[in-house]
Amino acid sequence: MSRLAKLTAALGAQQAQAELRWMLRELKAEAVDDAVKLRSQGYPLQYILGTQPFGGLDIICKPGALIPRWETEEWCLKLSKSLNPLENNKVLDMCTGTGCVLFLLLHELHNMNKSNRASIKTNSIFTGIGIDNSDAALDVSRQNLNQLPALEPLRSRIELLNHDIHKPLPASALSSTVVTANPPYIYSLNEADSSVSEHEPRNALLHQPRIYEDLVHRTLETSATKAVFEVGYLNQIDTCVDIFHKHKWRAWGEKDSNDNWRTVWAEK
Amino acid sequence: MFRNYALTKAMTSKLSSLESEYKTISNEFNDNYSIDLEKKLARIRPIITKYNEYKNTETEISELKSLTLDPELGNEAKKELSDSSENLKKLEQEIKYLLIPKSENYESSCMIEIRPGIGGSEAQLFASDLLKMYQNFCSNKKWAHETLVSSYNTTGGLIEANILIKEPSSFGYFQHEAGVHRVQRIPATEVKGRVHTSTAAVVVLPEISEEEFTIDMRELRFDVMRASGSGGQHVNTTESAVRVVHLPTNTIVTCQDERSQHQNKARALKVLQTRLAERDRLEKQLKTQQARTSQVNTTDRSDRIRTYNYPQNRITDHRSNVSLHHLSEVMEGGLKLSEIIESVDSALKNAYQG
Ligand SMILES: C[S@@+](CC[C@H](N)C(=O)[O-])C[C@H]1O[C@@H](n2cnc3c(N)ncnc32)[C@H](O)[C@@H]1O
């Protein structure tokens, strides 16, 4: 069978052509045969090519960390537009994985800041801290931090830590002004595509008891006035909104552009 | 031998008025930056530079003339005089050409659009060959370029491609590439060895900045491939195709070439913006009863501007009647292509000057 036929059998004609084109563009010629074989067995394209574009960044992807999703990119860009690049923002990203959310937010802030003439006078500082309890995931986020050329000007202002979000935050995270998280939210791996459940890390996917409750409590420990968490189900929004309301925050759920409930937003 | 190549009175008075206009705009520009002023300056600057050179050469000539009777320097002066006169003649020609009204947006960077015309899959193949030719040509020229949109049909044939060329005046350079390009060759699938003729259409549009032309986002509809189901962490989709529809004009741009929807959307928007700006410009032009520029939007076989003949290894431009026998080099994007492009430019120039 030809490469295209193999891919077509697995992905359909249109997608097979697109993916073969990307493989030919991004991989060494001698690596394409193996890539086609892996891909037609359901192995994720992003682990094969090694990256996933996320906003203006090409995030490095390795099996130790979840592959960034378009839904995440969508809310992340929306959130970045709602931040004031002239203020001293400090972003705390819990469950950071590849670090995509943290890096894109800071990258966008940096760009907005650069293109804003007033910033010459204010010279605002923004910093970031990403936490995750998986060393494998942290390896990937550190690679991204050290290797992405676009992050060069931001490198010294970003900290990546191994920490469990069920426990109180490390001291350096307490002064954060914005909190984000895309925690594992799937209740049963049977609900996920097999390409996902077989190849992406379990601890990046599988919901843990009290995870949303603890994310809200972590947020309340900081000086943040704004938070966005990604969710997979409407009841996860309700859990967060209830606690935020008790603490006199404004909080609400939002859908993604595919009409699925996707995020909970909160403001103090 | 000492014929004076002076410019006509009308030309010199035009030139002095340009000089004072240039001064006024420069002063205004220093106080108040604007893209518009910058463009005006860029348009006049080459004329002013040449005119200064021209005036200097004129002074030089009159100085040399007074020396021709000098017993010691006379011969030397005569020699130099003939060089300077040659130079003056050349400058005069250049200024005359510069004074010809340029197409609007001559100094802009540009977008080249390529679509297959007549000839089925052979035309699609030829369209991708042209795409590669322009991409490599720009790389060889060290001109920054990016391919904004290329879309393919289900059998992998190119439907449309757009290259953005980020080089000042690349619109001026490439504008005459617009039209129908014709290829004559034996397709790989042709068993009887017959030569087929097929075509591809090229359109060249000036790049428009967002400040010059903005799209009202409320007039757009974005169609994206969306899997049904819960999305998010549950699936890892690689489908990234985006279709943008401009509702008032029903202009549609599809982009599926990039790996994320975000990138495809940005590229589709850029193409849409360039097209709508051109549409807008043409409408305004029609309203003011000016002649419509004849960019070829059809893929009619009879409008062909150039033929790429493989059996004869020959490329012929039908406006300049220049033929080159370096077909494969040209198709690889070699700099030989510039000989053809520039031959068209001078052919059209001469036609204008009569
Ligand atoms: C769904 S992934 C999100 C990755 C990335 N932020 C993104 O949006 O693509 C969830 C991440 O949370 C981490 N994680 C899971 N449980 C955690 C916990 N209790 N404390 C900290 N991190 C945890 C996993 O290691 C994984 O990297």
C-alpha cells in the first residue's frame, strides 16, 4: 500500500493528504515511512512531528505531556486580550503540562506591550509561574521554555515547579494576579478517543476528586483578581462558580466555538 | 557631437514642481508620521534623485565645454565631455520614464494568486509548478515571502495558491505577471505521447495594510471542521481547515494548509482583506469613469501572456516576444525569470512612449 493509501484508510482522503504534506514538509525524507506507519495506527501526529502550533508559538510535544488543544488556544487568546499589558501581571498556570497556556499568555502580553507606545514610559513587568506534579511533563515545559525562540526575552521571568495542586501553593506563587488551569477532567478514559487514551498521559486526562474545588481554593490563596479554568462538563463549571460566589467573586461559564461548555471565568 | 539632450520645458517645470512638493511633504512628514505621506515620498524620491544627478551632469558639461579650447586640457575635456553627454542622455531617458504615470500602488509589496485554468489535472499540476517557480524565485532574490493559502481538491490537485511577497515595490515588479500562462507538454499519464496544452491564471494584487483597509468582523462567517462530541481533552483533532465567507460580497477564502485553525484563519483573513481592498479600488475607479486596469480574472485560453513549451525547452512571452531556452532553470525559480519579467516591462514602456 502507498503511504497515502495507508493514511487515507485511517484518516479519510482530505486529512490524509494534509498530514502527508506536513510530514514531507517537517520531517527528514527517510523518517516519513515510519511516521506514516505510526500515524495510521493512531499515534498522535503532534508526537510524530514534535510540535503543535499554539497561537504564535510552536509548542514542543512529547509523550510526557498532553498535546495542546484548539479549545485551549481559543480561550487563552481571549484571556490575553482581556489583560492590560501596561500593568504588572503575574500569571500562575496550574497543571501546566507543556506550559502552552502560560507561555502563550506571556508571549501575547509581551507583544502587546511592545506594540504599545505608552509602555516605554510605564515599563511594566510581567512574570509567570507554572506548576505540575509530573516530572515528565515538566521536562517538556522546560524544553519549551529553553528552546522556543519567541520566549527568549521572557525566559528569566518564568519559573516552573513540581507541585501538587491539592496542597497549599509555594510562596512564590502567592503574589500572582491571574490564575489559569487546564486540569485533567475526563471521568472515564472510555469517553476519550482511543488515540488519546492510548498515547497521552493518564494523569493529564483523568479527573481527580476535589480537583476543581482545590483549584478555586488555590486561587483564593493568591492576590489574583482573575481566573480561567478549562472544563469538560457543565457540572464542573457549577462546582467552581458556587465556591467563587461564596467568596464574593463574579463567576460564570462559557462555551467554546464548537458550542461545548469549556471554561469557567472568575473575577474579584 | 555636443548635441544637448535637455528635457522639454514642460518636463522641467513638472520636475521643479515635484521638487517643491517633495520639500513640503518631507517637512510635514517630519512633524507628523503617516503611511500616506511615506508612500508619496517614496513615489517622488527616485525622480528627485535622478533629477539632481541630471542637473549636476549638466553643470559638469557646461564647465567641460568652456575647457575644450584650453591648450593643455582641451583634449582631456573633449573626452570627458563625450562621456558626460552619454550619461546625460541616459539620465534623460530614465527621467522621462520615471515621469510616466505609474500604476497605483507601484511601490507596494504584493500578493500573487495562482489558479489552474483549462486542462484538468495537468492545469492543476502546472499551477503548482508556477507556485514553486515564484516561491523559489523570491527566495533566490532574497525577498521575504510566505504562502498564505493553498487549497487542494480531494485528488491532491492545487485549487488555489496565494503568495505574499514582503518586498517593497514587488507589486511594480510582478504586476505584469498577471494573466493566463500556458503550458505545452506531454503529461505523465499520456500514453500516446501527445503534447497537451493547459493554462493557469495569475493575478497580482497590491498588499494593503490594516490601516488602509479594515474588514468589519461582523460581516464575516467562519466555517471550521468541528467534530461532534465533547471535544477538549477527549479528542486530539488535527483538522485545521478554515473557510471565511464575507457575507455582503459572498467572497470565500478557504485555508487548510497550516496545522492550526488559528494560523489558517489569520492567513485566510489576509487574503480576504487584499481581495476586498482590490474590489473596493476597482469599484471606485469605475465610479470615477477611469479606465479599468486589465488584470485577467478569467482563464480564457486566448488571453495568454506567456507560453512554457516543454518539448522545445522554450519559454516565450507574447508581449515582449522574448524567448528563452532555459525552461527548467526558470521553472526552478532561477533568476533567468527576471529577464522575461523585465523584457515585458520595457516592451510595455516602449508601447507607452510610442
Ligand atoms: C490536561 S493537562 C494540561 C496541560 C496544559 N496546561 C494544556 O492545557 O495543554 C493536565 C496537567 O495537569 C497535571 N496534573 C495532574 N494532576 C495534578 C496535580 N494534582 N497537581 C499538579 N498538576 C497535576 C498533569 O501532569 C498534566 O500535565
